[in-house]
Amino acid sequence: MGFLLLSILCSVSIANLLTWYNRDKQIDIYYIFAGNYLTASLFSWSTNQVPVIKAGGLEYGLGIAAGLLFLVNFLIYQKNIIKNGQSISVGIMRVSLIIPTLLSILIFSESLFYVKYLAIALIIAAFVRLSFTGHIRSLPLVLLLFTVTGITDSFMKIYDEKGLSDPSLYLAILFTSALFFTLLLIFVKKRSFNLKSILLGLMLGIPNQLTTKFFMNSLTSIPASIAYPLLASGVVLLAVVTDAGIWKRKFSGKAIFAYLMLLIGIVFLNIKW
């Protein structure tokens, strides 16, 4: 259980770090992302056990495309945190699992238990309610984050079905591609060099990597059917707590009820049958 709690803390710390970075006018978010992906690339290559010669068209094609989507998704996530707050943003990142779930049904012919339909209905109802409480300030940004995150997660599902049994080489290519596209964006935007932002980005990359590492470690002692819903609900719940406690975001009674609906939906969506 300790590793699972650490994974939840690391995941929520990413949202809080981005919230903090956005309040510092001297920070360049592009260099933040560059530092983050540099950490991810170095970590991925250092832990990769698959010979590079085994990489084929799927690894390079899917990895490069996913790397670009990772960057786009991070940019949208950052903008959502600014506009809609971290509670909504973290929640959207978690419920985007709906897209790869539907992909599994349509392409890989997987069956969907009734509880998943209930989860989707609860999640939709929760976000409709939140939109009326004023907690969603930009619906287009929310929908964009939901779509891009879902498509990005779908790439992992496709690779899990069609790629090598060990995804470490694929992840190394993915994060290296994300770093390349970030540096290309910095060049196109003609951003001045910002060492402080790079160092803060390197710091952001640490919890970004540890989130997955701690979660994988937790699966050795906690069944996946319990670990996945606990992780998803724990991250959203802690994001709401830190949003209120650290960043002083106000939550009405109707908004809290909507978040409870969202939490239940996320738990049902992540249950492994």
C-alpha cells in the first residue's frame, strides 16, 4: 500500500508543480517540458532491456506519433490547469480512459461489463453538473484535453496488443521524440535560453517517472483490480484537497456532490473484471 500512496502523491505533485510554475512569470513552460522529457528520455534509455535492433516500424511510427501527442497533451493540460483548475484537469485526465475502453470494444472485440456503462453515465452527469456550477470555465479546453489524452492512451493500448512484450524500448523512443518536438517548438518560437526552467523541468520529470515506477511496484502486493481504482480515485480526491487547501479554490455543495459522482464513476471505470 505504501508504494501506491507514493504513486498517488507523485501524480498529484505534477499538477501542483505545474500550477506553481504557471504563477512564476520568469519561467518558460517550453523549457519546463524540455527538462521533463530529458529526464524521461534518460530514465527510459537507462532502464531499457530491449536491443535497439528489435525496433520496427511499429515502435518508431507509433513512438514518434505518441511523442508528439505527449507534448501536445502536456500543453493542453497546462492550459487547463490555468483556466479550469487542477481538480477538473486531473479528473479529465483520468476519465479519458473511456476512449481506449471504447477502442478495445470496437477494434479488439473486448466485452464491456454493465458497470462500465454505469461509470460512463455517472462521469457524464458529473461533468454536466460541474459545468452548471461554474467550475468548468472553458468547456472546449476540457473536451480537447479529454480527446487528446484518450487518443494518447489508446496508442499504449494498440502497442500493448500489437507490439513487443516489453514496452521499454517503445517508451524510450516515445520520450526521445517528445524531447525532440519540444526542442523544435522552442526553436520555432525563438525562445531565449532559460536555465532555471530547464532545472525545474528536470525536477518535474522525477515525479513523472516515479508515478509509474511506484505503481508498478505496488502491483506486487496489491491486486490490479484494487490498485487501479484506488490510484485513479486517490489522485482525483487528493487533487481536490490540494486545490482547496493550497490554491484556495472554492467548492460549493453542488460541486462537491458532482465530484463524488465523478469519483464513483472513475472507480467503476478502473475496476478490472
